[in-house]
Amino acid sequence: MITVVGTGTGAPLSTDAEAVLAGAGLVVGGLRHLAAGPLPDTAERIVLGPLAPALDAIERHLDEHGDERPVVVLASGDPGFFGIVRALAERFGSGNLTVSPGVSSVAAAFARLGLTWDDAVVVSAHGRDLRTAVNVCRAHPKVAVLTGPGAGPAELGAALAYRSGERVLVVASRLGDVGHERVERVTPAEAAARDWGTAVSVVVCLDTSYAPAPARTVAGPPPGPGRWALAESEFTHRDSMITKFEVRALALARLGPRLGDLVWDVGSGSGSVAVECARFGAAVTAIEKTRDGVERIRANAAAHGVDVQVVHGAAPTVLSDLDDPDAVFVGGGGRELPGIVTACARRARRAVVVAMAALDRVPAVRDALTAAGFDCDGVLLQSSRLAPLPGDVTRLAATNPVFLLWGVRPPARTEGVPQ
């Protein structure tokens, strides 16, 4: 019933596509697609703007003419890759579509760079919240961002110019437009300072220290970690000042770090929680007030092959300069702990998890979470580990008890929370 033709990145239409267009009764596409295609004079034309009116017009045409006057939709690149095929299939059924894909802008951009992209993360910011794309770019070394109004290279660069590691942006514009195609490497700050217009096809964000990945069998971002709640021995730490793996396991479950998230680890210490969240694909900012702690966090992140941005300073003072997090882990704070939790809870979009050794701080932290509109719960974690004794026997060695409180923001109570 409907033929979808991907125009590729400037390549001429195939003979088959031209034949389909020649018999079309209704052609839907952007202005440049309609202007470039050899359309029959008898075909009705609809300029593709807002999607809903175009879909309604297609349905009316099909109801009136059936298969007698075929519908052709012209789209950029591969229309099955973040394209119009999804909306058409939901409305008319995938069995009623014939799709002829072109080369996607992402494939073309990486081809211009001479890079493989089976290990790249592709994220769309077209008509979507830019923060997800920003967090993916912070967390992964090779990302392609499909841009849109208000979410182009300038906006992406402005978000990445501060505390986003060694990133370079490759802005690909008018891909396939002979004589007008541009592929430019810029820093995030340089991208933020320019007006890029509306011709940008895709932005590739690269970590300048990235080494090519080995041959792979699964495309896309690397899979999540095969194990978590790693042993303390897998991190550099000082005098056992590290969140124990039993506590970390439950904290990770309540934080729920995932691709596209931003997680704060406040009072990070060794950075064990920060590193584990980064291993799940989240962008992570670790806040640590001691200089030696900052160096340990960076060393642990490097040892585990993840990107953790470290802020040297004391909470809550330094938190005001950071982007709003999805989830926060608070593992330190002393007497300032209730104030730190309050500051974090005001900004967290989803959850705050707090680890404490002192019983007398539990009520104040609980009050801070509930006052911010969170549903609060918690446990006292007490564990005993197997420990060897002389004579080939084993005893149970108790670890220090830890209170773990967490606040989860109910979906119905998002008024005033950064979106």
C-alpha cells in the first residue's frame, strides 16, 4: 500500500525508485525531496512537516483510492533508522509497507571519517530531550547524535564544554550534497560559539584518547558488566575507607544507573560506587574534597576502563555548578550530611541513596528525603564474611553495620523538578 524510499545522502534514486514514483498518486516528503524527485504531474503532493496531519492525509487517500493510486513517502537516508517507518508501521502495519532504504547519515558520517561504527552508540536528539544525548556523550568514547531544532552542535557543545573529558565533535553537514558537504572537527567550546544553521546531518562525539575496539559480534554500546558489587581488593583505597561490596550491591539496585543517566557520587572516597555506575553505562560525576581521594578515583576509573568526571571540592558548595542528576549516592558528609542530602534531593530526578555508619544521623537524613517529596525506605546492613583460620577451618568475620536509606521520587510528584 505504501512505498517508502530512502533518498540516501545525495545519491540519485534507483531505477526501481523512479519507476515507483512515476506511478504514484500521492507523494509525501520534505520540500527538498519533493523538489529533487521526478514526480508525475498527476500526483498529489504533501510537504512533510508535523507528522500527524501527513498520516491522516495518507489514510484518507488510501480510503478513497486503495491501491489504484499508490502512496510513496520520500525520506532521508535509511527511513527505518530513527525514521518515518516506525510511525507508518504503527499506523498502517508493517505488512503494508515496502521500504527501499538509502545510506543513513550516521553510516555516511563515519565513512567520511574512515571509522567503523559497530561499536558506536547512536542517540537521537531530534524532538527529544538533549540531556540524554549529552550524558551518553559523557559516558562513551564514540557517539553519533542525530540533531534537531534546539538540539544541534551548538547546544551539544555548550553542554559538553565543561567537565566532559577530552571530547571532540565532528559536525557533518549536507552529507552527499556535492560541492556543499562539510565535515568539521571542533572542540565543544568551538561548537557552542557558532551558528550552524539547519543543514547539519549528524554530530559524532569522540573521546580523543579512544583506541579502536577489537572485532565485535554485537553492535552498539558494550554490554553491561557481567558482575558488579566488585570486591574491595579491585579498587585502590585508603585504610578500608571504601563502600563495602554488600552495601554497594543494594545501593546500585536502588540507584538503577543506565545509559543516558547522570549519577552523582558525593563524598566519593575511592570512587567504587562511581566506577560501578559508569560500568553500567551511566555518565558519572564524583565529588571528593580531598586531593588524594581525587587521584584515587581517577586511578580506579582508569583501571576499570570507564570515564568518571571528578570534581574536587566540598558538598554542598560545589553541587550548584553541576547538571541535575538522575540519581545520587551520598557516601560521606559528617555533620554536613543532612544539608548535603537536602541539596541533592532538591535536584535529583529519580533517586537518592545514602550510606551512614552513625545511627543518630538516620532521622535527619530521612526527614531530608521525605521533605523533598521522596518515598523513603531503608535497611541496616550487617554481614559476616567467611574468613580462614589456622588448621584449615573457617570462621565468620562481621563487617561494620551500615544504614542504607533511599528516597525514590514518585512519578506523580514531579512538579518543580527539573525535566
